[in-house]
Amino acid sequence: MSEKEKMLNELRYNPADTELMNERLECKSICYEYNNLPPKETAKRTELIKKLVAKTGNNFIIEQPFQCDYGYNIEIGENFYANHGLIILDPGKVTFGDNVFIGPNCGFYTPQHPLDSETRATGLEYAFPIKVGNNVWFGGNVIVMPGVNIGDNTIIGAGSVVTKDIPSGVIAAGNPCKVIREITEADKLRYEK
């Protein structure tokens, strides 16, 4: 089994493998081109993201700068918006549903290093997928850790570090991120005039 196959199957793999290093360099070259385009070149920006990631909806915006490791492990749904500074470390699959809004300087990290220092020193790592449902809003500076699933219609408060699954229909925040409360009918009326 190749190191890439190990990576994609959540097995311990060597990120210094030549094939993986070359794929990361190609991805970073596309990210570099994307991040250095004039903001008005929206068609070229869209073209590069579609070249980079595995799946997109028809309507999406990823503000510059944007960084990822491979791109081919990222899927974004319809009406996806990511503010400046999005980082997706994607040796594992990262899937976003429809109507996902991401505040500035957020990170989604799938790699996991071994906990014991002797094994960690070998440079080997694992990658566990992240899945985000539909209608999820992330405040600024949120970090989502490996293996986390976030349910539909949920809000993750600014500055949170999400280390465990978060259910649907809640507001969650903190470090570590915890459910604060459910989103209610009263929340729908809160800003209506």
C-alpha cells in the first residue's frame, strides 16, 4: 500500500513520501497563484478553486488568502462563503454542506500526530476526516480538529477550538468547544423588526 493510500484510509503514513510531497507542492503552487490574483479576477479565482478542490457547488466564495495541503480531499457545498485566512489541512477528507459561512482566520485540521514522543519523532502521522453539515456558521478564529463532525443548523462561536462532535441545531463555543444551548424559535424573531 502506498503512503497516499495509507493516508486516505486513515492509517499511519509518512508525509515525507515523494508522491505526497510533490502533490503538496503542486497544491501550494495553485494556492500561491490564487492568493496573488487581483480580487476583481473572480472568474479566474473560481477556475483555480474548481481545479484545486474535489467538489464545489455553483455558488461559492473563498476570500484570499487561502491555504490547503492537497485540495483533492476538500468538498464544499452550495452557497459556501469563507472569509480571509482559511486554512484547511486536508490529508483527510474535509466536507462542507450547503450554506456554510466561515469567519476570518479559521482552520480545519485533519492530521493527527502520534501521542507517544518516540513514534511522533519518526515523522509519521494519521489523518481523520472532518464533516460539516448544512447551514453552519463559524465565527472568526475557530479551529476544528481531526475527526470532528458538526451537525446541521449549528453556530460555532468565535475563538472556539472544536475537539469533539457538535450536534445539530445548537450554539457552541469555547476552548474546548461545548454546546451552550439549542437554537430556538425565539432566535428566528430576534432581529426582525
